Amino acid sequence: MDFKDQVDLDASQVEDAGRGGGGFSAGGFPGGMVIGGGGIVSLIVLVLVFVLNNVGGGGGGESQPSQGRPAADLSEQCKTGKDADQNERCRVVGVVNSIQSYWKGELGGDYSQARTVLFTQSVNTGCGAADSAVGPFYCPNDRRVYLDLSFFDQLHSQFGAKGGPFAQAYVIAHEYGHHVQNLSGQLSNGNSSVPVELQADCYAGVWARNAVETGFYEKPFTDADIAEAIDAAAAVGDDRIQQRSQGRVDPESFTHGSSQQRVAAFQRGYQNGGPADCAQSKLG
């Protein structure tokens, strides 16, 4: 997953808010307002006590005070694809640029950009206050993706995924899938459901198939890159998380789909390469 060294990055699409950043009122997430609640892992909320040992994100509780990380000006750090290959935050910029370039080309005037906000530990959003335990998520109220980069360490250490740059790209592409759903009216009152989440996985696969055409990457993604995404999708299937956290699986309580469903949804998008192949009626 190599960026073109000289391709220009648009760092304005990603905001580094530091710790406790964001310009919206706090107060906890109103029910059903956060789409994804981490996108591929919104069900983290279900297993906070068991897996992350942290009760907070989405519950309206106060985050514990700690040494903060100041906000950073990414425009000074992230100028070219070479920066994206060398710096994790710049890699996020490059991925976001490519994703939004694809969807703008696909949807034209129906697409409007969504900024990604990087934060540490806690953040205020248009959907309320959140902390890192929520995982990556998309807020339809302010049309932003929120991401604490520490999640990628948790993806490996807590959920057993192998990780890697393309696993990260998959997470981000999934969240932007929710943004596309929001713009196209495919979200029902802001509520997550298995078909909605599987469609976002499929949209991530569609971007992956077409990413090289956005001009940000040297060449199409390798089988090893795609394997990172598939491994991440499997790791955060409802069945895998429930088995790890509860010792049993309850399909009736699935919110995102099983490991098999999530992998299949991503592969459908990647193999077919068109958003029309991601109709919710075709997934599940």
C-alpha cells in the first residue's frame, strides 16, 4: 500500500483535535445518533466492560483527566504521498483523500466531503461527547468521522486482528461508507443495523477496487493488503466478539453481522467494484 511520492495531500480533510477536542456540546450520545459507533466495531459498546474494561464512551460519563495531547497542524506535516508512507497521521490523510476522491467521482454533485477528526481519549461531537472506548464512528449530525489512532493497537491486541496499513484503511473506508449512506438517504433515523453495516463494508471494498484510479497510489493493492482488510473484518464480526467477551454467541443480538458476513460483504464490493452491487437487499 504505497502512495505516490509526489502526489499532493489535502490535509484540510483531516483535523487533529488532540485530547478532548471538537467544537460541539458534550453530554453523551443520544440513542441511535452515532452511526457505526466505531463503524466496524460499534458493538464495542456492548462489550466495554468485558473487552476494553472501560465504561464511558456513549454513556455520557466523564473521562478521567490525564495529560493531554495538543492539537497538531497536519498541513505542516502532511504534504505529499511520501509523508503518508512515513507518518501514521499523514497516512490517514492520504487514505481519506483517496476515499473522498473516489466517491466524488462516483456521485458527482451528490457527494459532499466529510472531515475526519483525530482525537486522543475524548472528543466533543455533533452527536455528543465520546471517549476512545467507542471506537471509530461516523456522526451524521456534523457529518464527520471520528478516530482515536489507539484503536488500531486495540484492533490487534484486543480483537486479535493482524493489523497493518490496509486494515486501517478498511476501517476508515467503512466509516466513509456510512457518510455515503447518509448523503443518499440510506440511513434510517440514524439507527445501525446489520444490513447498514454490511453495506458500509461493501462500500469499503468498492473503494479498494478503485483506489488506484484516484491517483494517490503507485499500484493496485496486493493480495497481502486485501488480506489485512479481510482479517480485520473477520476479527470484529459479532460472533467473534461475543465469543471472546461472553463465551457464547447470540445471533439475535447481532448489530454488524458475523465474521463470515462481514468478509463476504467486503469481498463483494472488492470483486465487483461498483456501489450498485452493495444494495442492502443483496447482503446478509
